Amino acid sequence: MERPVVGITCDTHKEPGSSPFVFDLLLDRRYGAMIRRAGGLPILLPIVRDVEVIRHYATMIDGLVISGGDDLHPRSYGEKPMPGADLRVMLRDRERFERRLYDAVRARRLPVLGICFGMQFLNVAHGGSLYQDIAKQVRRAQRHEPRKEAERCVHRVRVKEGSVLHEIFGRRTVRVASVHHQAVRDLAPRLHPIAWAGDGIVEAFEDGDRLLGVQWHPERTPRSPAQRALFRWFVRRCKAPRRRRRR
């Protein structure tokens, strides 16, 4: 059986003092593993500046996963950095690349899954804004990221009845692996919230059956039946209807 091709964007790492044109690409191998187990063919999409290459990426794939990463600069949603905020701004090259790639993918009406940073990126791309630092901006905020690298932060989210996630999970609450210090503040007008943390933070949104954003990391709990079901749902969206690529 032919597998749908699922493109996955990569995070970046830059050594201090290195050339502005030199950086490493990083991706947790569990992204690809979950896509493969769900029936897809995962491929990594390296960051490039060439618009024609980016458009060609969009013709190669049947769906796109925008992976986790660092923070968008607040200027991306019309703000200045908040004094005292724990900002971890990503390389500008990644933001430029993913904006161009997302435009090309939208033009082809391909399914898109945004994970953690990917969800935040999609909200901003559609005109929304973010909390720059949850702990400083959300009253009585619960913990959304581990205190130490070796720790795990797992909490429950409440799922909207009748939503895509309710269809996927078959229940109203689910436990998720959380690794973020920013979150959706003002949701973009075309996006619909479908899951919330206990402190009211939006944990997921949808736009029809072609765009889903989740604030948690489903790939980090590969044994979870619920998170495996999420990836199976996404890969099915990439399969049907099968899109013939234009040359």
C-alpha cells in the first residue's frame, strides 16, 4: 500500500560565535516514528531560502507537520519583548522558511498539524497573538513545562465535545506531555478552540479537517493510545483524497 508523504519541519541549534549562515538542524526521532507507525512516510524538510525550492517541497508532500521549537519574536504578532519575560527566540531563518512553506502548503490545501511551537506559529500566521511568558501573564497558571531537563510535565486537558479531538480520543479529557512556556493569548479569528488546560490556556484548535494545532507533544508519549490515534487521524487526512502532484 502506498504511504502518504508527510513533511516535517526541523528545529535549529546555533553555536555561540559561529557564522550567521551556519546552524544545525534538530528533530526528535519520535516525530518520524509516530508518522511511520501511523502509516505515513516521514521526510524532513531542511531550512532553505530559495522560494522555488520551498514550493517544490510543497509538491512533494501530502501533509505537513510543523514541529516544536523555540519562540517567535514578539514583533511577529505586533508586540515588543515584555520586560522580564523568559524569551528564547528562534533563528529568524526558521520563521521565514516556515512562513513561506506554510503559504505554499495552504495553496495546495494540504493537511497541517502544528505541534507546540507549531501551534503557536499557526495562530500567529493567521493573525493571533501569544503569551510571551505564561508564568508572568496568566494568573494562577499551572505548570506547563518541566523544571529540569530530565523531568516530565504531564497534565490533563479538557476536550470540546463534537470536536476533531473528541472524535479522535473518544473522550472529554486526556493526559498530555507538556513542554512550553508560551501559549495562545488571542486566538486568530478563523481558528476554533477545542481543548483547554485547567488554568484556561488553549491547548488545541482546529480549522475544518485540514488544520489542527496541539500545544502538547504527542510524539513524546508513543505508548499512549490517544496520541497514536491522533497521528493515525492525521495520516488518514493526508491519504484522502489522494492528491496528484503538479509538475
